[in-house]
Amino acid sequence: MSDITITITDRESVTHQVKAPTDMAMNLMEVVRSYGLAPEGTIGVCGGMAMCASCQCYIKSDHKLPEMSADEDLMLAEAFYVEENSRLGCQIPITPELNGLEVELAPES
């Protein structure tokens, strides 16, 4: 098993350094949920389908991420608290290249 380290700042401004497996086809939203870094029912409401923006986060590091899909772009266009570095956590697969990724969870809308 190959784990990477991700730094996640939760909605209470508490920073967590977590390990995330790269061999389980997880995405960033699922990692946040598995560590309980957001209250139950406040993140990943749509189940990771890019339909709710509850997993919006701000990318704080310079990692190369997958291109934003049209669905993600449209969802972010309707979301609150969107910044230039906003992405949906459900659309960011956990890969070895993301080791050291730093993100901040966007406020609840």
C-alpha cells in the first residue's frame, strides 16, 4: 500500500496532516469524510457526483491537478465562496503525485 500525506485545514481553521491511500481509488472528499474533518452530512452530500459543491476546497499548494471537467466548472459557477483556486474535492483522485498537497475546506454554504 502506498500512502501520501495531505495537509487539510478544516472549516474551524484547524490544520490536519493525514495519510491517504493511493491504491483505493479514493478522492479528496472521501479522505475528508474518512477522517471526520467536516460534520456528517455537510460534505459530499451528492455522493461525489459534482452536483452539490459541499466538498469545495481551496488548493493551497502548487500541485498539478486533473483538468476541471465541465460539470465541476458549472457547479463551481453556482457555488458560494468560490475563489480562483477552488476545486471540488470529489473530482480530485488521490494519486502519488499529490503527496504534500495542501487544501482548505471552503465554508459551508
